[in-house]
Amino acid sequence: MIKHLKLTKAIVAIALGIVALIAAKVMEDSKIDGNQVVLAISGVLFIAAALIFLCPIIFAKKADKDGKKVEL
């Protein structure tokens, strides 16, 4: 289903967002500067993934005149 809807980029963005979130928390515990930047990058990746997940819904096309079948 993920390959069919072309959502692999969204999965990668979520994975990178989780990695960046973990890195930000480790940096915060270790008192390393720059953890806010990494946390912001994580947030941007999560927002981008959410928008990519919405693309198939937004750009769906009607397959028939009645509108009962939809092509993603």
C-alpha cells in the first residue's frame, strides 16, 4: 500500500524526524549547545511527512461520472 500510494518519502521523513528527536533529547541531557536547532529540524521533518501523507487524498481523481470510484 505504501509503494502503491508513493508514500515512501513520508516514511523516510518520519524515521529521520524520530532520529533527530532522539538526538535532540540526548544533546539536551548532555548539555550540548544546538539541541534546539536539531529539535526544530525534527519538527520540520514531521510536518513535511504529514503533508506528504495528505497528497494522495488531496490530489485524488474521480474515475467515473458518478464520483463513486476514485483513483489515487
